[in-house]
Amino acid sequence: MSAMPSMPSSAGSNTTATTTISTVGPPSRRNTELALLAFAVILPCFAYANVGLALNGEMPSGMLGYGLGLGLLGGVGHLVVRKFAKYADPLLLPLATLLNGLGLVMIWRLDQSERLARLAKAQGFTFQASAPNQLLFSALGIALFVAVVIFLKDHRILQRYTYISMVVALILLVAPVFFPGKFGAKIWITVPGLGSIQPGEFAKIILAIFFAGYLMVKRDALALASRRFMGLYLPRGRDLGPILAVWALSLVILVFETDLGSSLLFFGMFVVMLYVATERTSWIVFGLLMSAGGAAVVGSVEPHVKVRVMAWLHPFAVYDNPRPSWATTEQIAQALFAFGSGGVFGTGWGQGASDLIQFAANSDFIFASYGEELGLAGAMAILLIYGLIVERGVRTALAARDPFGKLLATGLAAAFGIQVFVVAGGVMGLIPLTGMTMPFLAQGGSSVIANWALIAILIKISDTARRPAPAPAPSPDAEMTQVVRP
Amino acid sequence: MNKPVRRIAIFCGLLVLALLLRDNWLQFVQADELKTHKNNRRVDIARYSQPRGNIIVDGQAITGSVETGGVDFKYKRTYTDGPMWAPVTGRSSQVYGATQLENLYDRVLIGDDDRLFFNRTVDMITGKGKKGGDVITTLNGKAQKAAFEGLGDKKGAVAAIDPRTGKILALASTPSYDPSKIAGANDGKEWTSLDKDKNKPMLNRALRETYPPGSTFKVVTAAAALENGLYKDVDSKTDSPLPWTLPDTVTPLKNEGDIPCKDASLRVALQWSCNTVFGKVSADLGNKKMMDEAQKFGFNNDKLDTPVRAAQSIYPKDNRPQNAMDGIGQASNRATPLQMAMVAAAVANDGKLMEPYMVDKVRAPNLNVIETHQPKEMSQPMSRDNARKIQSMMETVVNEGTGKNGRISGVTVGGKTGTAQHGVANSENPYAWFISYAKGSNGSPVAVAVVIEGSDTMRDDIAGGALAAPIAKKVMEAVLSTAK
């Protein structure tokens, strides 16, 4: 990949050329980003107005504050990128802002649900509006984004922290075991009085750093020292260590934290990165076999996972009479109803009844709310936005000039993609439901903050990838020849 | 490293593609199925989001809708004189579903019927909410009231038909229930008590319960005798020994009391309700011929839709002694009150049985009629001459026989009483029956069947005349007064 596309082709051979190097680099695309960002702010504003008009017949009172708030967040992000990551990918920030903005609108819309308010009252809770908190978390997310863009001068610095990352990731992953589980999954760290965080969201990024650093060092050994067997390169026994360790770890998560989603996410990310590092298809085959084996065994033994699988296979069994003992929630059925009732064009903002999903309508199941209110058209648009973010991440990996950057960008993009697949697939009944959230859309502080950090790292890698190489110092010899004129 | 990265890009693209395909499957292919799934609460939410269309009797709505103030269901169903009309309307409950007309005409009542499409489109353009259409019934308010009040606190049912058209004029069942009380979202207690009530107040006895028809079935037996040419003259002697033993048995068939049944003519036999005469007629004709005739009256029809489907009245294949007992309505044949009203109606309409129906018109919210029911002939169980003969016999029953309580001064009334024994060794309280018709200047405007369960005071054949006939009389009077 040429860093200096504007270099004239004759420059190398022609000693008489007077202008050899253009000082104009590739376009920074910052203005493109700004235009897209304006769109990404205005669109949720219209959605917000739409909800207000549908629910109360008037423009929502918080309209101005909401529009300004989102605009400010996007604007700050943009200015920081313009200053500190000039050549960054122009799509990532607007896409993330759009999803974050739309997520806020849906969370606010579900805050207005009288049905959820009455449900909370009936169960003895006080119903809390989630949108203000989510706006706060979004601000924190942008703050982390800004901090990463400013202070992470070069993503390669992260390589130094490979083993520290491993330790931190392990702590984050194991910690929830010691805290009480919520809603059938132990994926939270609860701090009394302060709330709870989902460490898995942060572990995703930190693990990607560890994997990238580790694989960059070990990739030759993993790729070359192997035996060929039936068309596959079989790794040596001792090289199997790392993949076995990660596999075991993901099974531990599955068993002790009963979190199918995180387990799938981490293992999937590792296999993807291993494949990219070694270019050996055999790793994919191994990975698939191991995850299939592990999932089959755990799925048939661990009761909580078994329940999820049964509920996936028979979503409407909860309405059977008599009801099977494992059919404890009608959430999946309600999510499917929400999708079906939305049809192709949806009911329109504020006019669906996805709050029938009751608990978690604005977090794990928020995608069903979009499916109902925006229809097939809107839901596909959202999936495509996610697809775009993932592919921009992979594009960044292609453009990156260092193997660490390539691995890290691929890992983060793939993790993001796998997460979207696992959550949306779960909500749509494509795979068993897991306890993860749609990045940026779903209510939840950990998720939104961590994903802003993920976007920030991708932006830094893409900036480094597209930044023109500094102009070489002028050769004193060339100067000399220029002086002597005929 | 770029080759595997590109492959990962394809892999991620496939993940998104899988999601897109699944989304299309859910929201396009399966959308309708999920949208109308019976457990999808949105169906009920939409159903009760606007006032429901009404069910109408004599130009007056007997149903209504009130705002609930609830979240899910904005309106709920109310009923005027609910217990009286429950056998007609059925219920529309937010929790326990809809039955009868409320169920069958649900799409009209909520405004979703395809024939209301134009209406809906106009409303959508002009910004008006969806409205439901109305269901206009054939019922007669006065007759219904007479029937319901006549039954009072007794357990029983009344069905009245206009023999000329088949219009159902009254359909009462007691004890009844008020569907208003179980219409809402929080009426579980009332529902449970109704559901557990051993008197089954939610059972529509007029349409859905079958009883042994007792002596009222002798009208069918008489029609079979005349139609099959067993006897031609209703006033000449029949070949009826007394005592008479049931075929293939040593059991003599008894009459109620000391009545003149030996070789009695059909007229006299019907007048005094002679078991021996009609039992022998049935035995002489045989099971096949009896069953054929009963089927022409509507027995053994499992698809009698009014449009609410009536329970199947039965005249079964039987052995000879049972078939003889069937001839006097005391074996395994069973009939709904509607079926026995149809028997009286066929006789009154000179042998032509009209198909019973209770929905006359369906009306769009803009008052355009989108469906009108045309009276249909169902069958001809007997010739006009034979029908006239049976009419004169049934009129004798009312004027000089067991049905004197059905007499209306100045009006020709024909009828037949019945008291059906039931239970092991006839131990339980018998059912008192009365079927009748009244004649006006322009054919017969009303035929009625009344059945009363558990009349413990009387066990002989007079019970039907004493308990059921006065109710039939009031219903007939009500219809005659409105027919003027």
C-alpha cells in the first residue's frame, strides 16, 4: 500500500525534476464526517419529535435539550478527531452517533410506557426513566472516546501491555462469579450504592489487545511448526496450549456465569484473530469443533443453558397448557410477536406495543422494539448500520500497516459483529437467547461506554493507517545538483 | 495477513446477511401468522381500542361499550339485559374470549371485515378512527322478554321461530349470566364462580343442550306414519292393541294413566298422548324409516348453523325395542329446544321446513347494508296435506287434550305436550316439554318449543302442559301482538 499516491512516477529516475514530493496528503475526509454527523444528529431528533407527536400529540418538551445534547456529544467527538486523528475513518463516528441517538429515542419512548410503569408499580418498584441516565452514560462514553483519541498517541503502545491486559481481562471475566447473579446470568459486578457494571463489555476490548499482542509474537510458531494431515495443518501439541486455555476459559464463563453470549463472543473473537495471525484454516476447523463440542456438552448438562435452548426451540411453549416446567418466560414469544406485528413498514414510532415484552424491553430486547415500530425496513437499516461499522473496522485492519494494528482492528470489528449477531439473532429466535446487549442501542452504561472506547481505538488505528508518511528529509546531494544550473 | 482479513470481512458480512434473512422471515414471511397469533395480546388490544359495533334487536342495540380507563383495553363490552340476551349475543370478554355472535361477527364488529375496506380507507384518509359494523338480528324483543320472564327462576330454555321464514324470534336459557360482568380484564372472580356453578349458567340450553324430547316427538312419529302411508286418515282406527308389548321383549309399554288408547285414531292418540299407539307406529315403520323422517326435520345434522352452531339433535340407529321407544321420545333420541321448535314450525308452515337463522343483516358503520340473509328452505318433511292433518291433530291437543294451557282466545293454536323421563330407572326429575304454533290470517307467524328441567312436582304427562305451555302461550301472544 502506497502512502504517497501523489508521487509522480518519474520521480525516481529523473534527477532534473524540481518537484518530487507533494506536500498534499490524501484527503482527510473530516468534512465528510461532519456532514454525516449532522445527519446522524438530525435523524434521531426527527425520531424524537415523532415519538412525542405519536404519544401525546405534541412536540416533546425535552426536544431542544435532547437535540443539543446529542449534537454536542457528536460535535465534541468530531472536533477531537479533527485535531488528534485527522485521517481517521470518516464513517465510524457518525454511525456510532446515529445508533446512540436512535437508542436514546427508543429508551425515552419506552420510558413513556404506561404499561411498564404499571408493571413496575405492581411489582413494588418505582418506575425510573432510563433515558436521562443513558444520556449521561453516552456523555461518559464520548468522554472516554475523547480521552482515548487524545492520549493514545499510537495504538502500538498498547502492545506493551499485552500481559497486563491478560491479567486485567481475567480479573474482569472472573469477578462476576463472586457477585450475585441477576435474571439468570452472573455477568454483573455490583457495587452497593453505585450500581452495577457488566465487565464483559470492557473485557472484550482488553482481551482483543491481549490476543493481538500475544498472537503477533507467537504467530510464526503457530503457523509454521505444524504437521500436515488430511489437507489440514495440525498444530504441535504444545502450540495448542493457548487455544485450549481460551476454550476452557469460555466454558468456565458459560458454566459459572451461565452466560452463553460472552462465552461465544470471546471464543469467536479468539478463533478469528488466531486465523488472521496464522493464515491457517485448520484453526477455524478446530475452533468450530471445540465450540460445538463444548456447547453441546454444557447445553445438555447445565440447567440454565438448557432452559435457554429449550425456550429457543419452542418459543410458544410458555402458553401451552399445562406449561412445561422449563418455560418460565414469555419474553422470546413476545419479541417474536413484536417483530411480526411490525410487518414490513412497522407501526411507527411510539405506536407499537413492544412494552409487552415487559422487563428488558429497552435493553436486551430493544431490537424487537425497533422491529415493531420501524418494521422490517427500519430493522434492516439498523442491521446494515452495524454491518457498516464492522466492515469499516475490517477495512481499517486491511489498511493498517503493522500486524498488531491489523490483528487488533480485526479482533475488535469481529467481536462487534459477533456481538450484534448473538444479540439480534437471539432476539429474533435465530439462536438461543443470551444476556448481551445491542451495542449503542440498548440501555446500559457499561455497554455504551465500552463501545465508544472500541470505536475510539478503531479510529486511532485508521488514522495511523491513512496518515501519509512524513516527507523524507531532503537529500543534501539533490540540493547540490539543483543549485548547479546550466 | 490481508487474505485472512478479507475472509473475515466476508464472514462478518455473512453474519449480517443471516440476520437480514431471519428478519425478512419474521417480519415478512411469518408476519401475518405472528400478528394474529392467538397469544399475541395486540390482537385483543386492537379489538378493544375503539367501541365495538353493536348487536341489534328491533332497531335497538342490546350491546354497548364503555371506556375502562385501563392501559391495554380502552373499551369494554356492556350488555343491556345481559342475562336475557346472553344466549343470543354470547360474550366478548377481554380475558375469556368471545362466543356466539360476538365471536362469529367479530371482524365486522371491530371493523376489520373485508367488506368494510372502503369504509376503513375513507376513515383513514379523513383521519377518523376505525369503527365497527352492526349485526342486526331477527329476534323479537317482546317474545324474548316473555320467554325469559316466563322461565323465571326455573331451569330451562325457549326457542321460537317464524315458520314462514325460519327467523329465530326468541332464544332464552335459564339460569343465565350477565356477560357484562366477565367482559373486563379483572373479572376472574366472577368468571370462576360462573364456571364452577353446577347449574351451568353459561350454557346456552336453547341451542347447545340436547334433551330427550319425550312425547313431543310423537308429532314426528305421526308425520312418519302419514308420509310412509302406514295410516292415511287421522280419524280412523289404528291397529293398536292394549296392552302392547315392546318388540323382541316381554316388557309391556305403559300409558300415562287410564286413557283411551286401544285402537285409538292418530288424533285421539295424540290428544291423550298414547305411548302404545306411537310406540307401535315406530315399531311398524322400523328404524330406517323413522330415522329418515327425523332427519328431514333436522335431526342428525351436525352443521346446523344459525349462524351459531346448534348442538346435533340425534335420532340414532337402534334395535327394535329401542326404536319403538324412540317413537315416543323416550330412548336414545335427543333434541335441542331449537330442533323441537323446528318440528312445530315445519308442521305450521304446511310441511315446509325453513332454515332457522338469527342474523338478518350486517350493516357498515355508514349504515350501508353489506350482507342480507335470504330465507332458505331446508327440507320438506311432509306433504302439504299431511301437514294440514297434523295441524288439525295438534289443534285438538290444545283445544281438547293435554295442551289446554296453550290456548289463546281468538287464535288457532296447535301444540303437543311432553314429559321426558330420564336418569337411571327414570329416577331424576323429568323434563317438561311443550311445542306449539299459532296461526294468523297470513300463515303461522310463530312456532315455539319450551323445555323445563327438574319439575319435581309433577311426574306425569300433564307436567308439560302445566309448566311449559303457559310460557309458550306468552311467547306466542308477544309475537302475535307485534305482528299486527
